[in-house]
Amino acid sequence: MYRFAPSALTAALAASALLPSSAVRGQQLSYGLPSRATATYQIVDSTKMVILGSPMGPLELRSGSSFNYSLTFAADGQGVRVTAELGAFEARLRDPMGTMTSMSREMAGLTSSFEVVLAPGGLADVMTAPRRAGSELPMLVDPHEVVFPRLPGGSASTGDTWVDTVNVSVGDGGERVIVYTYTLEGEVTHDGRPHLRVAVSGETTMSMPSLDMTMTLTGTETGHYLWDIERGLMASSVITRRTEGSATAPDGTAGGLEMTATTRLTLEN
């Protein structure tokens, strides 16, 4: 029989005392009724699309947007109902000629409010979506997915991973499919309080058919989010997207296409 020598036990205890504080065991990582019934989030998004192979050289389209949502939480059976009201909103679009255009909420396709129901692991039902089809704002993610990413829905430890597939409507009839992998990295201090840091990676495919051209792209997403342990809410996230592919015109001519985007989420209060 193997016997653990006292000296080895002492060494093991000493080593365990030196483990980084990021070692988390059995931490609850799920949606429930938060400690406060209200919260305000800001979402800032920037997107750049470059069309290659044009006779005029690369054509670049850029957009930037910033908007705030005021959220109210209430118990809903075994889940949580969330009502979100759109507050401050600003969006601008710069075309390949360098012309900057301010976009209204209607042009961006955003609704004045949205309502969802959360289960412990994430979105259980979208009662009212935050965006309508045909948006003129090239934002590659839906706001409710930014605020409420997938969680394990229960206890999680450092190194645990979970997977989720998200479908996002893009433009008029386009679709993005992202397979996300989440990894709990451990505990960090943010704003003087403990939070859980979760790494995010994703593989994405996107198709955007239209009368002018058909775009097909593939790419990756990387970033992280912080989970506020005390409040039971997302505290912040940063996700960067990189995709590339081709744009094919009706006459069969094709050119390269690149898209990059970054979305930032901040819990303001």
C-alpha cells in the first residue's frame, strides 16, 4: 500500500497555499433573480468591412454604435423575466467614399424595448426581439445575446467548458451561425469585488444573399466576459470577430471580403 509520507503531505499543503486565487471550485454560475431588480448596460460596437479586388482598390465600410438598455428583472415561474428599455442611442455609418451618415434607431432596426425569459443556463424564450429584419446597421450580434451569453446553469470550477450555438440574422435574409466555446478561467478582482472571468472563442460562418451580391464568410471570435458574483449578472465583456470570404456579383465576378468587429458590454449600475 502506498503511504503518503508526512514530508510529502507538508510539501503538498505548502504548494496548495501557493495556488493562484483564480482556482475556483463549485462556484455557482447561472441566471437567477439578481440581488438588485434593475440594471443598466451600455453596448458599444464597431464594425469594418473591406471589399477587395475593386477597380478602385479596396473599398472600406465602417460603422460605430453605442446604446444603453435599462433592465428590470422579475420572477417568472422557474425562470426570470427581463424587460429592457432602450435609452441613449447613437450610430454612424461611413461609406467607401468617406461620407459619414448618422443613423436613426429605425434605420438601425432597433426596437424601443425587448423582453426575454431566462432559464439558469441562458435565454429560454425571446418574447420581443431587440432588432428587426432589414437593419441598415452592420452589427454582427444581437443585443440580448451580448447581455445574456450561455452559462453552465449551475456549479462550475476552473477549467470547465461549455458550448453553445447562436444564430443571428444579418441584413435582409442573411444569417450568421456561431459555435461558441466558453471556459471558466477563474476568479479576478474587478471594481474591488470578486468576479469570474470566462474566456470566449467561437467559429462562425455567414451568408448574405442580395440582389447586388452574395457574401459568404468564415472566421473566428475571441474575447472574455466577467461575471459579477455578488449581483449575479454580467459585469463586462469584450468580443472581437474576424471573418473573411468572398462577394459574388450576379454576373459571376467575385472579390475578396474581410470583416472585423468588436463589441463591448459594460454594466453601468
